[in-house]
Amino acid sequence: MRILILGGTTEARLLAEDLAGRPDLAPVLSLAGRTARPLPPAIPHRIGGFGGAAGLAAYLREHRVEKVIDATHPFAERISANAEAACGSAGIPLLCYTRPGWQAGPGDRWTEVAGAPEAAEAIGEAPRRVFLTVGRLQLPAFAAAPRHDYLIRSIDPPDPPPDLPRHRLLLARGPFTQESETRLMREERIEFLVTKNSGGEATRAKLDAARELGLQVILIRRPAVGAAPAVHTLDAVLAWIHDAAPEERGV
Ligand code: NAP
């Protein structure tokens, strides 16, 4: 069965590793090409945009794709919308494979906001030391709050460089441990952590560290999910591939 996996996440990479060992399936992993040196996938892959929903629909036809799994990041809204439109028009089943969002627990000091501009505002008027792990695309919104000292962590250097008078870049790829995150935030005298509600284990240690240190967290909410069925586990994806109705829905 020809399956297209839209990836760029740990979930997609692990799914690809799992499917690599199944001779009845012919999966292809698609990456946007944002990361300069992506980890080498376990299955055949392609890199780069399709050219919108129409381009993706043409790709699906040309490669006679039978099922599509959208395992992109919960904040990658455009590709998910394109997948829904392209699969809808081509009559190809689409499954959304996403990690559940993080939930606040006892001791967490979270403020949830709708987007990056609201996050920049929520830090407040007084100059603060802020740990920013929001992804490169969201950085321009923080130019509206130039008074803070930002420690910006990303996998690759932001291009263009952040337009923030007081910032430092930390280039690193997770997973991180709670211990290392606590050490980092303590050494940097961080007061606010600003991040997106990406969910998943690989990057949750920073939230545990923030709780340990009693820091305030500003969490950008997830965009709304589309109409495609959504599952959170590899087993549920495998069941769907083999035609079982997905048992989990929503995020
Ligand atoms: P986006 O805004 O939803 O997509 C922008 C464009 O990039 C899409 O219209 C599509 O171009 C192309 N694209 C995105 N994902 C693709 C894929 N898997 N294969 C082929 N083309 C893809 O996405 P984004 O937020 O820029 O994220 C880009 C990639 O990074 C995604 O694959 C996502 O899983 C990963 N990622 C995103 C985040 C995040 O916070 N947004 C975090 C970690 C990883 P065309 O219209 O030309 O097809």
C-alpha cells in the first residue's frame, strides 16, 4: 500500500522506523526542508513543499498514493489544511497523527495565550529574562517587546536574525532532560518561559524544570484541529492503515 507520511516531527520519524520493517507497505516520508540537517529517515523520503493543496493533490495522483498520514507538528497549520483539501478532492483517506497537548498540573504557573503577539504582551511591562522556545517563525512578534532579555533556543539559526536588541541564541536539538533544563534556566536567571503547547515527551522537560524553579510559563495554545480523524498512538495509526476505524478523536 502506498502511504504518504507528512512529517517533520519525532512522531513521523518513529512511525517511519516502524513501517520500514513491513514489506506490505510502501511508505514515503515528506519533509518540508526547514531543518538544515534532518535526522536520516528509515524509509524513502522527499524534501520540499508540494506547491499548495493543488500541488499536493497532483503529487498524490502521480504517485498513486492510497492513504495519507498527517504527522506534522500541531502548529504546522498550512500543510495540514492543504492535506485536508487535497485528500478531500482526491478521495484519499487522511489520518492526523498528533501528540496530545500538555496539561497544567499542581505547581504549574501557566498563562495560556492565543498566539505569539499575545505571548509577547503577556510578559508584561517590566524588563524580564525570558527563555523563548517558540520556533523561528514566531520570533518577529517579540520585536513588539524589545525591553526583555531573551534567550532564544532553536535547532538552526533564525534567518533573518531576530530583530531584538537584547537576545542570545542557543542552538540545540532536543530531547532535553529536566536536570539540564533546570541548570540552564537557573544559570541564565530566567524569569519567564515562553513556548508553544507542542505536546510530546521530547521537549516537555523545560515545563517540568519551570515548575521546579517556580517560573512563570506563557504557553501558546494550539490551533484548531481539522475534520480528519486524529489519533495519538502508533498502534492507532497501524490499526487505521489496516482499515480499523480510529478509536481516538480530537486532540
Ligand atoms: P506550515 O506553515 O504548515 O507549512 C508551510 C509550507 O511548508 C506548506 O504549505 C508546505 O509547502 C510546506 N510543508 C510543510 N510541511 C511539509 C511536509 N511535511 N512536507 C512537504 N512540505 C511541507 O508548516 P511550518 O509550521 O512551516 O512547519 C514546517 C515543517 O516543520 C512541518 O513539516 C512541521 O511538521 C515541522 N515542524 C513545525 C513546527 C512548528 O512549530 N510549526 C515545529 C517542529 C517541526 P507547499 O504549500 O509548497 O506544499
